[in-house]
Amino acid sequence: MDKSFIEDQMLSKNEIHAIITEETDRDQLIYQLAGEMAAHGMVEECYGKSVLERELEFPTGVPTPVPIAIPHSERSQVFKAGIGVAVLKNSAKFASMEDPNLYLDVKVVFMLAASLNDEHLYMIKDIMEIIQDTQVVTQLLAAKSTEEVESIMHYEFSKRENER
């Protein structure tokens, strides 16, 4: 990605924090991403545990061309709305939201920290549009740094926010 693009691009209303990881275990990945979000004051320290409990009942794997997952949990544990993004160098198994008996090799995880308001609905709508754009997903997978992942996501969200 062009460095001038990163410097000149607009920021989204969403707080976005990313990790690039070699983790392949779903549970450890969720704890790792929740820890990053907690370190930035987005969620309570126990958020990862709550996300895993919810994942067992309501799987979040999405069978897109490059499988992704959108785990999240109780809004009461959210301090600041935003998204944690994990780009996986390998993949982690997440159960499909369409068929819990089917496991997907997920490469990108968008962990939501959302509150109950219109912004929450926009966040989910925007994520659903972004994950269906294979060019954006390909850019995320090719990103060399967390700053680049965050920049891509800020750009994609700000585009949609400006259209509203």
C-alpha cells in the first residue's frame, strides 16, 4: 500500500485496532484479540471469555470466498465502540454461522465492540459489505503491518460513513 495513501486517508468514526498473528487456535486467537482491544480501553478484560461463550452458542464464521469470522459479546462489557481486526498468517477453525457442524478455515477476524444504537447497526452493515469485497480482503491479507490493516479499515469505513 502506498505510504502517502496511509497518511492522507480519512479516519472512520470507529476505533480500530489490529493484530497480525500466526495463532491458529481459535480460543487463543480470541483471547489475543480481546486483549489488544482491552489494552486500548475498548472492552473489559473478561471480554475474550464472554466472546468464546457466545461463539459456542452462536458461531460467527462466514463462508465468504476467504472465510472470515465476526465474533462479539455482551454490550455491557464494551467501553468504546470499535473493532478489533486479526489478520491470520495461517488460519483458525471457526464454526459456520450457517451450519455449526461445518468448520471454516478463517483468515480474517473482525471482533466487534458495539453498543445498542444506530452506529452498531451501521458497523454491522459496513462489515458485511467489506467482507464481501474480495479486493479489500486481499489487501488485508497482504498487509505488512498492523498500521496498514488499520488504515485499510479506516478507509473502508470512512467511505461508507461519508455516503450516509
